[in-house]
Amino acid sequence: MSQRDRDSFGRVLSAGSSKTQKTNETQSRDIQASSARRDSLTQSLIGRSYYSASHMAPQSLSAAQHMPHTAADVRLDTQKLAARASVSAHSPVSPRQKHAEDFDPRRGSITRTVSPGNDAIEEVSEPVSPESTFRDGANGSGLAQLLRSSPTDASKSALVEQGVTEHSIVQTPRQMSENTALLSDDDHSPRPKAGRYNTAPHSPRDLEEAIEDPQADKNLQQVKRWAKAKMKWSRIKDIEMTPKSVVKGSTTIIGFLPAVVLGLLLNILDALSYGMILFPLGTPIFANLGADGISMFYVSCIISQLVFSLGGSVFKGGIGSEMIEVVPFFHQMALSIMADIGEDKPDAVIATTILAYAISSIVTGLVFFSLGYFKLGSLIGYFPRHILVGCIGGVGWFLFVTGLEVSARLDGNLEYSLKTLQHLFEGHTALLWSIPLGLAIILEILQRLLSHPLVVPLYFCAIPLVFYIVVAAVPSLHLETLREAGWVFEAPEAGKAWYDFYTLYKFGVVDWGALARTFPAMLALTFFGVLHVPINIPALGVSTCEDNVDVNRELKAHGVSNALSGMFGSIQNYLVYTNSILFIRCGGDSRVAGVMLSIGTAAIMFIGPTLVGKIPIMVVGALIFLLGMDLLKEALIDTIGKVHLFEYLTIVVIVVTMGVFDFVLGIVVGIILACIFFVVQTSKKSPIRAHYSGASAMSTVRRPPVQQRYLRDAGHQVQVYKLSGYMFFGSVSSVEKIVREYVEERRFKSHPIRFLVLDLTLANGMDFSAAEAFTRMRRLLSTRDIHLVICGCRAGGEIMSSLQGIGLLNEDSDVEIYDDLNSALEGCENKLLEAFYTLEEHMSPQTASSNELAVPQVNQSSLEMAHSPRGALLSKAATNTLSKHKQNAGPPSKMSFAAPLPLLLQVFQDSTDKREDFWHRVCPFFVREEVAGGKILWKEHTEATCFYVVESGMIRATYRLEAGLHVESITSGTVCGELPFLAGMPRTAQLVTVSDCVLWKLDKQGWDKMQQMPGGLELALELQKIGLRLTSERLGAFLSYGLT
């Protein structure tokens, strides 16, 4: 050491004895003053601009409710604990006397106070742009006046030179010239808030908004309507009937004929399969209504086709047809009505049944339209898909059984009995149903080999052709004989027309009671029909590359088509996916083609039902078998390996229930099974998103080195669990299981904990059962004196209300509630530090009583000093920390040092091996400052001209990151602002004093002088190393918290 250094060091030592006493008294006085002013500061803190308003918002909670700890609640504890660490080496005041007034014996901890803050920063409001007006009596339209009022560039420049901004320009009319700007150049200028057209627009967008303003000048509205009408009329007038245009139109129509013919074939086949079995033909009352069912099918097809093709649907080539899925419900309603009324009243049964069909179509239309009108189409997506698949399988079962009934000419419905099975396998009966089934199987194989869309229509057109060739080739076969043997349908009554089904509507004989009892079946039918549209429409949009699909629009179109169909005495319909794809790919992607298809369908309907008597039953049977097998394959085979096992079992149960028992019952069973499946699956997925210990997940408080070292050792007694999702009776059980593990004897002895923190920030709610589970968890934890800490509950939110409702947050509750996880971790760390300093007093009572500034003592039972696994771990952590601390601090010196040397030695002891003989040289360049609470030390992005060593008080750092605000509390015994200062970078955060602070500042001028002195470069280099080490530690703390 040089002579100059020895002289400087001697002066520091000689001044130490006189200055240390004064410094310690000042620090003690600062802390007492901060505690004494807390009542007045609480009121002044509300509304501070630098404070989060949510932290200080007053809560209108009753006295019986447990107030949550905010970030400000735990901040004073942190400040006092840091103050103790910063003055532990040179405070002559007894710790028990110093903090006696701050200790609340009822709580056994430090009384929480609210930290002060500065006054709110007054915002400068933006100047209001005055509204400009036109002179009355100006000639021309309002639009011309708007354009005429736009200022020229020259006028703008002159006004700017005179100190008038564009915000204050008042528009005045003037004559237009070649220099007059039609529209303003500045699109970003503030727009005046005006509801009239006499306000000059500032941009083209403003002009558009002005024209669209509902309170616009009537003349402009009239001009706008006239312009639109003029454009429409001009388009109509431009259409000229020339030979070339006629030929072109005819060519276009002829080009649609292949698609229309294909669509007609599909409608005919659907009529024979769907319409023919609209009534249960196996029942004598309905045996002769096959032709009427076909007519009702055609009416429904024509109405839906016209609605969709005339603009109701976005799909120009969409084909509307009957819902095959409604047929089982129709049969159920018909049989239910027949059972209520009796077979001895056929007219009443038929009239009530057909009216029920029509009413169900109207109800379906109203539901469709309501969903589309109120834009609720997306709600259908919440219905479990596997239930719909099961219902489709149930329809497939029904169609397969219906195919047997129709082909085998069974009397009544198929009964699952040995007698029916024997009858089906009799020689003649077996041929009746096996041939259609074989034809359906052959077609299935052909469809796998040939994917052309005309395979199915041509196949079914070939079947009757081959049938009549065989009949003509065999002389012994006659049509009447075949009809009696069940190979051809019975001929309808002579003179039967397509509109004869309207004669079945006999309102005088309708049994309204029986009709009302079919309402549940109507609702089930409607519910099942509604599920198809939100599935078919998006799929059709993808297949046809239609990007403007609006499900709500399609729902309204379906509502109109179904309601009209019911009013015309027909049945439900919808946009058929398969038929629409075939029609569009064959060239029918036009509304004209759709109208042509409806006209062709009407022509076939007008021909009448006379063709029914000449249709071979095997054609209809093969069609029904084919549809049934396809639907069963889709439900039971295609889903293997694609759905969960429980979902597949649900599908099988729905199919069997619908096929054997009842369709409505099948839907109900499916919904119940889906609910059970949801509970089981959700219960398996734990709501625990992450788990951390307090040693890895620490708060963002910048603490003295000795406290950080202790918290890393003792932090394992804090366990954090982040919960997510909705907490209900099924999912909360996994959390309760973890709590039981912590209180289990063996686990508690090996890994005891003191705090269990449950972070509910990502939880979006809980039911009553989950809230009750939290009460049970609190009782379990209390048996081991483990504190339950809950954070992330928004005041007045659903979770907070649920916890308050079951009494978990009552005034006498020991549950700790915090705003966020950072505050909860800070509170737990403060309690561990209280135990640390109490343990330190027990280890060295004489030193603690004379040299330390202590926090209030916690009662002996809560600390469990060395009498429990938890107390033993705390004692071990404290011993290791104090031992390491004394080792880093070196042998105690008998001399007193002048400030800020003791503070620097404490702050730098873990980051450097240099001692007082090195650091005393930097002391003259630090300047002591006393800063009142609520003052801004610096703002982000400003030049770094100094850094501080905090002797007492607390500072709040706010980092504005892309992910949001990040807040850090800086306590005494730490450094702030060193990295930007030493690196010559702008500030990265805004620093505000939370309370009155004593700071030691090293500014740029002192830094330069220090480097110029002998050995100054070595000091600067060592400070830079320390700055990097401290920054690395804080970065690790930020990352550990951020990863939580």
C-alpha cells in the first residue's frame, strides 16, 4: 500500500468512530419515520401514476371476509428484513427495542403497512379540433361542398408558418382551382367527432364515413340511392336480345343438361328409397301410402332446391333433399299415434300422423332459422361428434332392418324373435331379401374398383332393365304373378294423382292428444337434424373450394326451406353433401342448373305415382340395404382405431339401443354416456400445470447476498403448484391427493414443507365440490402446521366468490391470499427470513442483542426449533448461511469504518475477494443522498449517468417488455443501475422510490475522477466484474420466476 493510500485509509478509520454512530441513528430514524407515516401514506398512495391501480383498489368486502395480501402488503416486511441485513454489522440499537412498536402479537409477524408513492402524473389532453361549418346558401350538392372545403397545400404551409397546426384549422369554403386538393393528404390527423355532414373530412376514409353516416344530409342520401338505382338500371338496359346472346344462353343451358339428368336420377333413387318408406308400409293402415310418401318427398325436394338455388345458399349447385335420418323418427311417431288412437280408426291415425310430419318440419325450420338469426351456428360444434356418429349408425341399423321388411314383404315391423328368423330363411322369403342384399354388396365392391360418379345411377338403372328383360324372356313370368309373389310393388289406385296426399289432411278427425304426445319425438328429430348442417356445410365448402361459407346464413336458408315444406304439407330437407358434390362436379355449379333441376323434379312428380306399380322391389331393397350398410360401416368400422375405446363403446351402445329399443332413448343414452366419458377423461387430466420449489422459483425481490443464500437453502420448504383449467369435482381430486402425500408421516419426515402455494392464475373457475375440496385440504395441512397459500384470485371473480361462499376466507381463517405468485413467494420468503434472524439470535444471543436490527420475533411453536424435521432443516440452513457469511466477511475488525465502506463490504462480499484495504479508496467518490418516497430516480431509455448502492428504504423497478410489465423490488443492501452505467447503455427500467431511502450514488464525474487516480483503473475493473456478477444473479432470478 502506498503512502497516499495509507493516509487515506487512516483518515477513513479515524472518521469512522464519529460517523458510524450518526449513520446508524439516521437509518433507524428513517425506518421509524416510514412506519409512523403509514396511515397518511395509505390514502395518498391511491391513484399514484407509478403504482398498479389494482394493488391499491379499495375492496368492498365485509369484515368477516379474509382480505387478500397485495404486493404492497408484503413490501414493508421485505424492506425491514433487508434493513436488518444491511445494518447487522454496525447497529448499536437493540433489535427488540427497535421494532417493538411494529410487532403485532395477535399475528405473530410484522404489521403490514402500505408503502408511500408519488403524486400521479398529470396527463396532457389532446387539443380538441373544432368543427367546421359551411356557409349557408352555397350552391351545388353536399358532396361538392365537402370536396370544395378541402384546404390546399399552400394554405396548410402558411398556417403552419404562423404557428397554427392542422388540428386547429377551421375549414371555410372557397372557389376551387387547379391547386385545390380534392382530399386531405394527412390520413393520420385526428378526426373531429361530429355527427353531421357540415364537418370537413380529413382523409378519404373520413369522406367514406361521412357518406355512410346515418345522420347524413338527406340530399346526399337521395343522391346515393339514385346512383345505386341508376347502376342497376344500366345493367339491365345493357342486356340486349341478339341472336348471338340467345345462342350463347342456349349453349349454357344445354351444358347444364348432363348435371341435371344426373340430379334427376339421384332424386328418383332417393324417392324410391327414402320417400317410399316414409310411412311404415309393413303396417296395414299405412301399407298403401308408398306413393303418397314419394309425392311428399318430391314436394320437399322442389321447395328446398328453389330456396337454395335462388340465393338462399352460397353453394350455387347445392342439392336439397329429404333427411334420411328423420325416417326412423317418423315411424316411431306413426306407430305411437296408431297405438294411442287404435287400428279401428284408420282415418284419424293417418290424419294425425301426416299432420305430425308437417308440424315437425315447421318446428325444425323455426329452430334452424333461430340459430342462424342469432348467429348460434357455432354452438352445434360443442356437441360430441361420437354421439352423432352413433346416431348415424342407429339410422343405418334401421335402414338395414327396413330393407329386410320391404324386401321380404313382412307383415308389420321386424321382431327380434326365433319365429321371425325362421321365416326369413324360408326358401321364397330368403330369395326376396337375399337378392337385393347381394346387389347392394356387389355395388359396394364396384364402388371400390370404380370411383366414377355415374356408377351408382347407372347400376340402379340397369337393375330394372335386366329384370324386365328376364321377365320378357321367360314366358311363364307375368307382371301380376310377380306382384302377388312380392317381386313388384302393388299398383296404386286408378286415377291417383301426385297431390292426393293432401286429401289425407283431415283436421276434423285429428286426435290432438296423440299429436301432443309425439312432441318429444319431434324435438329429438329436430335435434338430430340440426346436427347435420354445421357438419355438412363446412365439409362441402372445403370440397368445392368455397371460401365464403357462412354457417349462420345456411342455417337461415334451411329454416326457410323446412318451414315452407311443412306449410306445404311436406317433410324436412337439407343440403345433401354427396348429391351436391356429384352435381357440381358434373357441371351443375350454377343457380340456373339448380332451378332446372327443380323444374325437372316437378315434371317427374306431375307424371304421377303410376310408375310405382312397375318398380321391382329389389331396386328399392338394394338401395335401402346400400344406405344402411354405408351408415353402419361409417359408425362401426371406419371409427376403429380413430376414436377412444370408451367413445367406441358409446357408439356401439347407441346403435344397439336405437336399433333394438327406441331412437329417442338412444340419443338420451348417448348424451349420458358422453357426460360420463367427459368426467372420466377430464379427471385423468390433472389440473396441475407445473410444480416448483421455493429454491428454484423465487420472487423478483432484489435481496442482500446473505438472505439470498439462506433462501436458496431453505426454499425447499415452499412448494408451488400452478393450477389451470376449470376446477370441478373430478379434477380437484389430483390436487387433494398431493396434499395428502405431504401430510403423510414418512413423507413429512423426509421432505417437510412449511408453505404450500396454489397459483390459480390460469384457473378459470371452480364448482362447489372443488371449493369444498380446498376446505378439506386446509384442514389436512393444518394437522402438520403447513400454511396454505392461494394466489392469482381476482377480487370479485368466480374463484374468489366460490372460496368465500364455503367460508375458506373468513376472518379467522389461516389461509393466506395474495394477488399474484410473485407476492405470494415474497411473503413466504419473508416468513422464512424472520425464522432465520430468530435462529441467529438463538445461536449468538449476545451479538444479536447488541449489534443487530431484528425483525419481530415469531413464537417458538411456529418455528419448531430443532424439535421437528422442519425446524432441523431451518436450523441447518441458517448455520450454513451464517458460516459462509462469516467466511466471506473475513475476521471481524476491531476498528469502525466510515460510511459507505461497511455497506460496500456487505454488498460486494459474495462477488469479490477484496477487503476494506481495497474498497476504502472508492468511498470518497460515493455521495450520500436522502430521497423521499414516490420520487422517480430515472426513466427507461434515458442516459445512465450514475448508479446507487441502497443503504435503507425500498425501490421499485418497472420493466416494460413485449410480454408485459415486469416489476422488481430493490431492497437495502443491494445495487441498482450499475450495468447500464458501467456498459454505457440506456436505462432498461423505470425506478421509483417506494419509501424514504438513503442512497449512495456514484455518478459519471466521480467515475472519471476515480479512474484518473493511481490504482483507479483497478477499482473500475473490479466494479465492472462485480456488476456483471450481480447482473448474472438477477438474470437467473428473472429466468427462474419467468419459467413459472
